[in-house]
Amino acid sequence: MFSGKEVIWIIIAILIGGFVIGLSSKLEPSLIGLLWASIIILVSVIAKKIAAPFYSLKIEHKSWGWKRWGWYERSQFKKPIPLGIILPFFLSVLSLAIIKPLTLLQFDAENFTKKRVLRKRGTYRYSEINESDLAFTAAWGFWALIALAILCSFLKQPEISRYAIYYGIWNLIPFGNLDGTKIFFGSLTNWILLVIVYIISLVIVLI
């Protein structure tokens, strides 16, 4: 289900997320911050991994990266800059934890050809990955975080609820290859609905 590289990127994301959460909560880098980051990130990642086959996709997570710096096809770095590692760490430190960036991961997708053939009910015409498949796969991660926030509220764990909402809001931003970009261009209606739900949830957890 998880590749070796994917596991490494997820662990790195948990470490960075734990640092950001610990710093923001004045817990300092601690096991509590790492525990919260682990729960939030794994819930989001696992939800998308479960969803992907339903949309004939195989997905793999890695650090959110910045590769293209201009409009032209050639305007790209040879290797993506791992913003998912750099940006959250430095922004949280330089802002003294006022800014809590949790843009840690993105996912790449491959066509799950056999699944897509079955969806075509036996017609063997090849079908490319479409943007709606990516959008609905990404959306599972966001709805899973909402479910986590609700559950943790009932379990009297408001901090986990708050950071689950923060994580979702940051990743809803339609920028780069974040999940929010996939939903924005693949299912704008779903993106708007998620934005509304997350804004309402944020107001509730901050009250």
C-alpha cells in the first residue's frame, strides 16, 4: 500500500508537522506535537489511499514541491524544491508561531488501468486520468479530517480538532500541487463546499 519513499516522506512530514504544532501550542518540539501530527497526517493520507482505487488511481505521497517558476514549459528546476519541508519550518519560526503552515505533502497519481477497464464495463478503450478523479480522491482526505475533528471534540481533545482543521485549510489553498489545487480544477463545487465547511468548523473550534 505504501512505497518505501512514501513512508520516508510521511515520516518527515510528521516530524515537521510535530515541530510546527509543538511550537504553535507552546509545547516545544515534543512527543505530544508529534502524536497530534501523526494522527492528522495519517488520517488524511490513509483516507486518500483508500479512495484512490475507487477512482482507478494509484497514488503516492511526497513532500510538497515547487518545480515550475515561469509560464514556459522550460521554466522548471531540474529537481523540485521541497517546500513541504522548508516553508512550514521557517515560516513558523520566523513568525514566532503566529503563522502555522501545514502545507507538507502532495500526491502524484498513476492510472490503475485494470480498475478503469472495469469501470468501462468491459470496453477496452484506454482512458486517461481525468481531473475529477484526482479531485474526488483528494476530497476524501479533507472529509476524513472533518470526521476526525468531530470525533476529537466528543473525546474532549479540542487541540487535535483545531489542528486537523488548520491542516485542511492550509491544504485547500489552490496553489502548486496541493490537494486544494486538484479539487479546485477538478470539482469547483466540491472545493467551494469544503471551504464553507472548513470556515464554519474553524469558527466553531475557535469559540
